Amino acid sequence: MLDAVEKLRRSVKYIKISQARLQLFQMSMNTANIRLNYLPSKDVATRWNSTFLMIKSGLPFRPAFEDFATLDSHYVDCPSPEEWSQLAAMKDFLAIFYKSTVDLSASKYPTSHMIFKIMKNIEHHLLASRKSPNDHISSIVEPMLTKFYKYWEEMKVFAAVVHVFDPRSKMSYVEFKLRDKAESQEVAAVEIENVRTALYSWYKQYITDSESEKQNQKSKNIDQNNDIICTGEVEDDDTQAFRQHLARTKGIGSTSAPTGELDLYLQEHNLEVPPKSNFDLLEWWKVNALRFPTLSQMARTALMIPATSVASESAFSASGRVLDDFRMSLNPNTLEALICTQDWLNADNTDGDDKYDDV
């Protein structure tokens, strides 16, 4: 398969090395009745996304390359029929990884809620690829699955919990994906319960922390008021008894159903949004903050986390280190902050979209 990629790489370079060859290739395009407004794109060997795009853009030109081989005797790198099939298989295999990297590397909208869906789709893709008729693909899947599960096992519960904060799917999608192609329904039930337990535990802890913070703030306000207003009035027994009553009954309404807000959110129907509409997840939580005050704060906390700390241009790169000796001496936290900030600032310049060479 690597030979097929190398042949296509040399073929693309060959037709673009001179205007005469390019014109001859365009004649072959006309002969093959190819009416595309772009040419196969060249790749960079250290950037796997550019290799994927080269394969994707080059496959429709197979008839033109084959015709070009009959017109130019010096052109000897036209892939064979078997190699074209290998290239097509590689394109299909890599497509999900390319799209997933682009989606998760976005920086202008929340991405953390997308992790669960994307990673489960990748898992199913890898499991299905173990039975690929292409020997090269089936041989590399097992090592990929080993590395995949090494990282996924540590974060899948977190990813599922964050996904629940998408009102379009909530727990329904999590349950669907955990049951779909599960080892057994018993295993799926345990995983679903783990997600639900983690979600409710975080919710209860969030309420506890919020109440503690409110009490601390209230104590500060009372102290400030006592410093400002001092009437010299002495509390009588009735006033003291009333204050004790307030202390005993305070919060009864809110603590009698400590998970009521979360229960209500999960019990409501999933939000129906037209396909391909520009749904603003953060705006939805902002609008519904009065209905779900605690959940909206939790959503803001969960959704602010980027799915990846690098932009797509870094994720796609397979090149060597990008840090000089001076920067290597920086504090790790400072270094991480600088790299993340650089990636986010350069997000507009990333090559996440498909880009082919114009004719």
C-alpha cells in the first residue's frame, strides 16, 4: 500500500512539473470526460492529512492518469488497478480520522460534548476494519485498537457526562451508543450506570460547593453590615428562638429534592433541531439559565474545555519537535499555555478544510 501512495505522489508531482505535461494531462482529462475544476493536490510526507487529501483528490483522476501513461512514455508511475483499489481502501479507512480531527480541533465553538460521539464512532470503525478484505488495513487495526483503548478507557465516562449537556441528545444518545454493538447488554447496563452515577455525583458535589460558597459570601456580607449598622439592640428570647427556627428550616424546600433540577432536565424531551442548522449550544444554556441555574453553570464549566489542546495543523503533523532549546527550559505549565494560546490564535490559518489545487 505504501508503494501505491508513493506512486500517486510521484504521479502528481510529475504532471505539475511543467506546463507542457500539465496541458497533456488536461487533454487526458478531456478524453476521460473528467469535468472537475481542480487537480490532484500534492502532499507533504510529514502531514498525514495532506496525504489523505492527495489520495481523495487523486482517485477521481484515475482514468486520466491511465490515459496520460499512453501519451507520455517517460511516465512510469501510474498505479496499477490493484494499487488504485488499495488507495481507495486507504481513503475510506482514513476519512473518519480526518473528519474527527478537524471537528475536535475547532476553537470557535464548544467541542468537548462531541468527544463521546466521535470516539465511539472511531471505535466502531476500528472494530469493523478488523474484518477488512484489505490485508494491510486489517493488520494495522489491532495495534491501533490497543492504543485507542489505552486512552479511551480513562476518559470515556467523562466524555459521556459532558455529552449529556447537549439538550439534543442528553442521556438517550449515551445509552444508545453504549448498547450498540456492546459486548453484552449486562456490560452496557454497567457502563450506563457508571455514567449516570458520575453525572449525579458531580451534580451533588457542585450544589454542595455552591452552597458553601454562598454561605461564605453571606457571612462576609453580614460582618460588613454589622460593622456599618450597629443599633445596640439586644435580642430577646423570641428573636433568638425565631433565628434558630430559620436555621433549622433553611433550605428544606431545596434539599428535599437535591437532584430535582437534573431529573427535570433528563426527563424532558430531547430538543429537536432541524438537520444542518447552526445550533448554538452555549446560547441555549444561557437562555435556559433561569430554568436550570445549577446545570447551566455546570454546562459552562464542562463545555469550556477544548476537546484537544492543539489545533488541527499540529494534530496532523508528524514532523519532529517544534521547540528550541530555550523554550525547552521553560516551566511546563508556561510552555503548555504558550502552545495552546498559539494554536487558538492561529486557528483561522489552519488547513482543516479540504483544499485542492485549482486547474
